[in-house]
Amino acid sequence: MDNFIETSSGLWEVVIGLEVHAQVISESKLFSSASTKFGVPPNENVSFVDAALPGVLPVLNSFCIDQAIKTGLGLNGNINKVSSFDRKNYFYADLPQGYQISQFFHPIVTGGYIEVEQADGTLKKVNIERIHVEQDAGKSIHDQSPTKTYIDLNRSGIALMEIVTKPDMRTAEEAATFLRKLRSILRYLKTCDGNMDEGSMRADVNVSVHRPNTPFGTRAEIKNVNSIKFLATAINFEIERQIEILENGGEVEQETRLFDSSTGKTRTMRSKEDAQDYRYFPDPDLPPLVLEQSRIDAIRETIPELSDAKSNRLQKDYELPKYDADLIASEIEIADFYEKALSSTKSNDKTVAKMLSNWILGELFALLNKNSADITSSRISPEALAELIMLIKTNVISGKIAKDVLELMWEEQKSPTVIVDEKGWKQITSTDEIEKTLREILAENADKVAEYKSGKDKLFGFFVGQGMKKTQGKANPQLLNDVLKKLLAE
């Protein structure tokens, strides 16, 4: 019942499917040698093929096909040894050919799945219908002039993978979790960078609602959602909109809608009556794509350890809690940072592995957030953090002092050892020195010593605090506690 929505009129079930457009990581486009570099001036990365000049022919970029094969394997799909390209015909100003080269009838990948974790911790398999390769269109710019539309063809011809799911998702949270997991896998595979703010990954969402045990309802499609947060917001709005229509006796129209991030609402883009007939037919300029099994097998050998497997290994080998391991493994850059740092400690101690995890997910992330940075732009290297962890582990400094050291490592770009030496922050590990300090504190607070001995045990924390204060936080906490217990027992 958890996946049903209950209103005053009864239960509703939501059905969600995604069509994710993922830009292939490649230095050149799908059918031309033009660059795919982002952020260059308009119409700089445009070849004769991209501009659709008469007489030019597409030449397939073999590397883009390898990337699609790798993606299919990483998503547990079936690689089709024979696939083909088709023309999707429509006219728009930023599509100079008047058609888009895609794979409609025979895609390169069919099947596949991703396992997503549900709210109750159980795993759910979201199945993939197909993955096909296609070229992107250009970009129409409407806000540069009140009377003109400007065209930028830099994106025209860039290779995309369209990843189409089955309608297996039932909540906005499931869809968001799926997209987050898919993005993580593609980034591990290095087949798409997942930069949704740059448009290199975007999703079309199909949403419908119906009563339990009845046929699926009429779906609405939300186009070009470019953030995981927006995806969830758009779906939740669309669910409410459709339920409200049906409960008021209306009918949901099959239509294409756009999500407005400023209002958090979807709005009509075009209705079913306006939908275009794309008149697909095989592209006569491109022969069928025939793959050898040896090529598929060679690419399979390059598949790295993906996020789920990495999380399981971190839990098994280093006894990290599942929550911590999942967070570290969720992004390839965080996982790489953690494993480089762990290697730099040159320690097989599982407590070191846990300390490192705690410091990355806690203090380092807090520092990154404070400075509006991410792990890739961290001013603290994995090796430097490992050095700091080992200073704590070997009792050179306390965890409290280490937090101050971390701040200075960021600001001054110095190693933790240098900072500790310059500041004189090494822990006091001499029993005699700590005992001398504590005897002074107890002598100054004889009344509180008497109260402690009469049963006020909570005063122990007061004496610890005074000891740390007097030693400027440099006393070894465990040693200070042990010596204090001995003195108070005299």
C-alpha cells in the first residue's frame, strides 16, 4: 500500500517511465569530426555535415559506438550485433538537415536494469526498454532579440544515448533515485559526464495515474527536465494535477508539457492533436551497424567496479557502515578521493578506514560546502588528509586540534605536519606533565573535589574541561582521563 496515494475518493496508483538523453563523452561528434567542447562561442564547432550542406555524407564515429556498448553492458543490457540508423523527420530551425539521425527500428541495446533502494531499504529492479544512439539538434535562442531567433549549431550532431525505461516506477522519489543512480553509473563508466546544468544529461518523464487493478491511465510527457530535484518536483505536481482532474470528473489529455522551475508547475507545450508524425525510415546513407562479438567482449573487460560493487566492498573489507559506504561510492570522484587517501595512510587498520570515512563525510564536506567547492576542487589533497588522519591515530594531535589544522590546511596550503610544528600543537603525552597540571587544577578547586568525592560524579567533566583548557587542548584526552581518575581516587 506504500506506493498508493489515498485521497477522499479512494486509492490511486502512479505510473512513471523515463527517457533519459545522455551526451556521449567523445572529442568529436557522432557523424563528423567537429569538436564537442562545451562553452565555446556560438557556431564555432560546426562542420559541413553539422550544417547539412548539400552533398556531404555522415561518417560514423566508432568511439561513440564503443561508448554505447559500454553503457549497455554497465546497465546489464543486451548488445545487439546488428542495429541500424533511421531518419526522424521534422522541421525546425535548429535542425538544418530537416531530420535527426536516430535508431528507431533496431537499437544498439535492448533490455537491462538498475536496482534502486526504496524507502524501506528493499531493492527494486527498474527495467530498461532500450538504449539507442542518435544525434542532437542545435539550439534556438529566443531572448537575444524581440523580433529574431538566433541559431547555435554547436550541439548539432553531438552523440546522444537515449535510455528508455519500462513504466516501472511508482513515486517521484523512486524516479529521482533511479536518475541519480543512472548518472552515477554513467560517470563511473566515463560514457557521460552527467552535467545536467550543461545539458549533457536531461530527462523526459511520462506520468499517469489510475485506480488499482484497472488499466493504466492516459499519460502526460514532461520534456527536458535538467535536474534531479526538478524531476521530483515536476512529477509530484503532475500527479496532483491529474488526480484533481479525474476526481472532478474530467479526462487527462495525452500531451507534452514543460516544467517551469520558477513556479514548480508543469504547463502545456503541445496536445496530442499537435503531435508530429516523424515518418521514420532507414537512413540510406548509413549501412547497418554490425558488431563482432570480440569487440563486445573487449569492451566488457574495460567495465570498472561500479558504485554498488564498490559500496559492498567498502563494507566488507573495511567494515564501513552501509550508509557511509553508499555515500562514498555514490560519486566516482568521492570514491577515488577516499581510496587514494586510504592508500596513502599505508595502514591496514580498519579503524583508520573508518576515521577517514568520518572525516571526508563530516569535516571535509563541511569545509567544501562552506567554500562552495566540491571534492574535485578541494584545496586539501587525499594524501594531505591521510597525513592528518595518521597524526590523530598516532596521538600526535587530538581530534579537536585536528579540526583547526584542517582549516589551516585549506587556507595556507601547508601540510598538517608543518602546521602542527609551527603552532606547537603536538599532544602532551607525558604522564608526569599531565599529572602536574591536574594537581594544580585540583588544588585550585578543592571545594569541587570535595563535592565530587561526596557523590557529584558529573564534576568529573568539569575537571576534564579545565585540564584541556589549561593545556590548550593539547593533552591526550584518554591519558588525561586516566590520570584524573587516579588522582581523584587518592
